[in-house]
Amino acid sequence: MKRILVTGGAGFIGSAVVRQLLAETDAFVINLDKLTYAANLSSLPGGADHPRYAFEKVDICDGAELARVFRQHRPDAVMHLAAESHVDRSIDGPGQFIRTNVVGTYELLQAARAYWQDRPAGEREAFRFHHISTDEVFGSLGADGFFTETTAYSPNSPYSASKASSDHLVRAWHETYGLPVVLTNCSNNYGPYHFPEKLIPLMILKGLSGQPMPVYGKGENIRDWLYVEDHARALRLVLEKGRIGESYNIGGHNERTNMQVVTTLCALLDEMHPQGAPHARLITHVADRPGHDLRYAIDAGKIERELGWRPLETFESGLRQTVAWYLANRDWWQAILDGSYQGERLGLTDAGAQA
């Protein structure tokens, strides 16, 4: 039985990974999470009582606690998802992104390296450190082209710069110390259990409440959308079969402008929540995000050729499942809205506020 340490396992993507590992494998999962604002243990129904699950409330910046977790649980692999991830929040408070994404990754690498070096030879050879990152590290594309694994890094926000830094640290620990790592960079995720500061869940909840649905600028920014369960499958596959020292881009083959995303959501809400129709009347254009990258698009050919992964969901099928989940799980998101987050606008500099 493999023992897998998942950092950030109470977050959006991390919880999807943990749910799949518990439901579809015989792995023992150690979920390490600080439980910041976007983490939610209720995203792991039944997890606390599962015989192959342990939870550790630990900050990845705490090297001593990380060392204890490695000693106590003796993982065969690490899936590192713990991160600050919201661009708007990084504009308001970049320091926390540097601390968690850069310093935290450094501390985790050091703890993993010390643990790995102390293993017997067979265990050292089998150990894997999987770093999960974002396509935002590559910067902004024009109208044409795709991000590949060899695209030069050109981050434009404090968030993407902090993730680029963590990618470079992971690669350096492999090249310098021999730590067996694999890396992945994904496109925009969406799906169930998504904290409602991000575009798709925010638009769903604004639409359900009859509030204005804010679209940045003209809504022309393009993203490649990836259903979170498809992403979790890809991450498991890379951990198991990815080549050491290699990176893999993971994308959904679903490029859409923000306006296309929101109008598609409005049509689904009209169908599935007709009492609020027409939801498109709620669309409101607001000042754009400072430094808003125009277009992201992933070339996921490498992971398909080498590992046989392709997304199972189209954007339409995944979005329909997502809307249905939010309609059926009001208790999950209402508890968030009753707390410290009420869907307010974040990440406006003075210049952006006057754009």
C-alpha cells in the first residue's frame, strides 16, 4: 500500500485528488493542510472516518513540523498542491504568496530531501515528489500559439511569479541534490467544491442570488478550462508514470473568453434555476484586473503521447455538472458566504480602479 502525502488536500484541487485516491486506489493518504480561508474539510465527505486517511494541520513553512510528519507517516510520495492561488488576492497582499508558495515550497523540499536521503536504497528509488503548478507562469499569449513544456517563463502577477519561483526551486532540488521530482502546469480548473472567489463559482452564486455578475473589462480574456476531476486523474497518472525530472502541461482543450463562460453559465442557470431567468440581465462590466493576461492555452500533447491522458469532460458537460452540484449543495457554499467572504471585489490598485 502506497502512502501519499498530499499538501493542500483540503483545497479545491487537493480535495479532488484526495477523494479520488480514497475512492479509486488502495493508497493511504496523509492530508497536510494549514486550513486557510479557502481550505474546507467538508470538501472531503467521509474522509475523517476513512481507514486510509490521516489529517495533519500543519503550515508548510514550519520545517520542524514537516520533518515530524515525514518521520511519523513515512510517505512513499508527495503531491504538493498547497499554495495561495488567487491572482486578485496576490495583488492586494503579495507577501503571503511569497511566504507560502516560495518559502513554503523551499521548506517542504528540504524536509522531503532529508527524509528521502535517509531511506534505504529501494525506498529512495521509489520515492517521488510531484509539484503541481499553473500555466500562468508562462505569461500571456497573443491570438495564436500554445504553452508547451519548453515555453519560457514570463509571469506577470505576484501569484504567477511566486509559482514560477517554486517551479524553479523544485527543478533545482532535482538537478542539484538528485531529489526525484515530476512537475505539472495546468490550465484553469473548475468544478465542485470550488471556493467562490474564482470566476465560475462566483458567477453561479451571484446568478442564484440575483446579484450583478461582474465581468472584468470587456470579457475578452481567454482561458483554457479544465474540469477538476480530469485534472486529478492526470495528476495521479503523472505521479505513477511520469518521467523523473520532466514537466507535463495539463489542459482541457477548452478555450473560452470570459464572456463566453458567463453567457454559457447564464443559459444553464436559465434552464436549471428558471425562477431567476433571464440571468444574462445580471451581467455587469467592471474595471479590469491590473496586468490581466489576455490569453492562456495549453498544448497537452506530451501527457497524451507519453501517458495516454485526455480529459473526459467537455466544457459543456463539465459546466453542467458544476452548476448542478452548486444547486444541490447549498449548505457547503452558504457556510462560506456566512463567514468572512461575501463575494467582494479584490485586487484593485488605484490605477485599476480608475481604468
